[in-house]
Amino acid sequence: MNATWIAGAGLGLTAAGGIVVAVRATPPMRPVRLSDRIAPYLGDTAPPSRLLARPSATSAPFTVMRRLFGPVLSEAVTFLDRVVGGSASVRRRLSGLGGTMTVEEFRVEQVLWGAVGTVAAAVLVLGGGLLRGGIVPLLVVLAAIGGLFAGVLGRDWWLTRHLEQREQAMLSEFPVVADLLALSVVAGESPIDALQRVCGLTGGELARDLERALGRARSGTPVTKALSDLAEQTTMESFARFLQGVVVAIERGTPLADVLRAQAVDVREVGKRALLEAGGRKEISMMVPVVFLILPVTVLFALFPGLLTLTSLAR
């Protein structure tokens, strides 16, 4: 009886304490703290709702994948980075693209491409084995491993290809941008005003990079530092020299119009050389059907009547 009484008293005290704490924590009874009093005067504008924000195409799916398969993806990314390596090269190419993707997100993409390649290769080999009436497990395993390597290396190749396409677009836009900047500077505008005018008039990858640097300058970063950082990030040497020339002109007040015209001429010469090199490569590739298709057929047509005559005389 005493034990029952003690247990009942303990339960009653626990329930009473819970009720007191709940009532004490309600808004009318809650004590006002100093942080609550000064919060309305220190608070900034409320952040926008993430439900109304437009997620980026690169980050949204990987956020979902991290939440679903976080530990597995982290271990796979760490293992892939340790085996493949080349994080500095990947970081350089990603910065050259001018996007917001990090090396970790790129590694996650490589893991996903490798997984898709593994499954696709294994399914193809399994389907072929079922059609033939026999499945070779070793062949399936080898195909899965090959699909894994193909997916991982394919994503790296696609990054390089994307960077090359962007560099080609920037190379084609650069002479026009340099000429417009030279005209604006000759007209009396400062280099910063000329950059803003050209970014507003033109579009493309080059203008987008310059606009991003000017946006950093408007947010408080020195203009020379923003342009120097952009010169370090870009993978196109002519554009890096152009940005360094602009930085030197801003810091020392040197004439910029002649430098811009000279750089535009140099870029046009580089484009002409690239066009001639591409034409030479295409000329060699055009010789392949001539040598391996047209020439053998021509020789066959030339020799076939003689061979037919010789075989008829031999009979």
C-alpha cells in the first residue's frame, strides 16, 4: 500500500509539474526576454520563401539526392575523388564555365552518370543474353564495370566539351566587344562606364562574365580586384590579357583604346588561324572516303574487264 501511494504521488507530481511548465510557457505567461524586446529593431527584411524561389537546374536534383542517399553519395564522392583525382583541373574548368557548380556537385554528377552507365550496360548485356538463350555472369560484370568507367569519364569529357564550346563562343564575341569598348573609350567614357555600356548593348558569354564582375564591383568589391579575379578564373588567355590591360589602364590611367584595338586584331588573327587549322583537319578527314571507298571502286572497275578476259582465255 505504501509503494502504491508513493507511485501515485510521484505520478501526480509529474503531471502537476508538466501542467505548470506548459502554462508557464504559453505566450501570455511567458517572460519577455531582452532579445525579444530588441529583435524588432535589429531584424532585417524577411527572407523570401523557398517555395516561391526558382531552384537552379544543377542544385535542385542533387539536393534531393543528398537527402535521400546522403551517406552513400558522400562515401562514393570521396572514393571517386581519391581514385580519379584532378580536383584542381575540375575546379579550373568549372570556374571557366562561369557557373555556380562546385567540385562536390560535379563529383555527384559523375557518380550518378557512373551508376546509370553501370545499370544500362548490365541491362543491355542481360537482354542480349536472354535473346541468345544463355547469360554469362562474367560478361555482365565486365559490362557493368565498363559502363561505370564510361559514365564517370563521359561526364568529365562532357565538361571539357562544354568548356570548349563556351570558349569558341567567347572567342567569336571578343573582337566585337573589344571594338565597342575602344569606341566608347575614344568617345570620352571611362573604362567602367564603357564596360557597362557594352554589357548593356551586347549579350553572350563574354558580356555575361563582364556583367558578373561589374555586379561584384557594385556590391562593394574594388573594380580592379573583380576584373583580376575574373582574369584568374577564365581559361581563355586572350580574354585574360584583355582584363589585365583594363586593370592596368584603370590603375595607372594609361590609354586604353589602342590596346583594345590591338587585342581585337590579335583575336581576329587567332580566329583565322583556327579556321585554317580546322580546314586542314577537315581536308584530311575528307580524304578517308576517297581513299577507302572511291579509289578501290575505281581500281575494281578498271581491272575487272581485264580479269574477266584473262579468266575466259584460261578456260
